[in-house]
Amino acid sequence: MAHDAHHAEGHAHAHWDTSVWPFVISFGILFMAVAFSFHFVYHNSFSAILSLGLALPMIIAGVAGWTSEAMGKGESLSYSAMGWFILAEAMIFMSFFAGYWYTRLHADSWPPAGTIALPKLMPLVMTFVLVASSLTIHYAEHLLHIGNKAGFRLWYLLTIVLGAVFLGMSAYEWSHLIHQGFTISTNSFSTVFFSVTGLHGSHVVVGLAIFLAGLPSVMRGGDIDEGFMRTAGLYWHFVDIIWFFVVSQIYYW
């Protein structure tokens, strides 16, 4: 009987968390796939741009909303859990790089004959922008720790702007290369290029979405979750470090 009472009590206190944000993210990813299909399969640029215009806001809003929802329940982001998440993400990147190294080392020539030359200045500028954003979020965390909320707000916003600039430069580079006839299906090098840079770009999008999730509390100037900011900063530093591997292996090796 005592067991039954305890069992009933457990059911009485059972709580299922429901959220619309995973649904939003899923549709964003779907529209992203549709955008690529329109562009590369059907060669319909207008429909591709329209689908991409739906996909990116949905993914960013979904990640930001899901993170904000967790913060509202007092769950925030766990620093240690983020460490494990980053380790898992690093393994994904490693698998992509392993595929790249295998393809390159077994090729007769690299890049394959007829491949256009990749820009050399653009990735350097992109590296500078991303490193600068890593420094700004680190300094923002320091200002928050010493209680300078106004200074923290400024450097936090600057980090978001720099991240958005990096994404804009990535989009411009992709567009420029595609208009030159260098697409994901051109050859093995182009497949690797768009796959690896696209994977990294998706992580930049997620990082920006996490920062945007914390933006309302930052702008209100009330209590700011320092643990959340440290965890978000850790993820952003990871994105920065991965970029060094991307730019050194894909652009300059």
C-alpha cells in the first residue's frame, strides 16, 4: 500500500515540459534543405533565396527561444554540460577533416585540375573578425564579473555584431564562388569546401542565437546570469578555434 501511495504521488508530481522551439528549428532546417535543392538541383535562385530567408530566422529564433525558455525555468546552461557538448561537436568536425585528408592525400593532384583559386584576403579578414569577437566576449565576461554592466552590455553587443559580420562575409564568399561556377558539385574539393565551411557556419549561427537568447536580460540591465554568459562564451571560443583549423586546412594548405 505504501508503495502504491508513493507511486501515485510520483504520478501526481510528474511534469512534462513542452516546447514549440524544436518544431521551429526543425522547419528551419527543412527550409534550409529546400533552399539548397532549389539552387543546386532546380537552379531557381529566387525560390532558393526565399527559402533561405525563411530558414535562417527560424533556426536562429528557435535556438534563441529554446535557450530563453530554459533560462526562464531557472535551468540556464551548464558549463560542464557545454564542455561535453563541445567534445561531441569536435568529433563531428574531426570526421569531416578526416574525410578531407583522406580525399586529398589519395588524389593525383590537389585541388583537382580546373578548380578556381580561392580568395586569400577574405579568409584573413574573416579570421580577424572572428578572433576579435572572441576577445570582445572574453572582455565582456570580465566586465560582468567586476559588476560593470554598462561596459558588459557594450562589448556583448559588439560580439553579436562581429559574429553577424562574419556570417555576412561567409555568405558573400559563397555567393561569389557560386557565381563563378564553383559549386558543391563541381569536384571533390568544392564538396569538401562547402561541407566544412557550411558546418562551421551553422555553428556560428547557433552561437549567435545563444547570444540573442541572453540579449533581453542584458538590455534590461537587471540580474544577468553570469554562468550563462560564461557558458555561451565557451561555445563561442570553440567556434573560433575550429575556424583556425578550417582556414589553415581548406584555404592555405
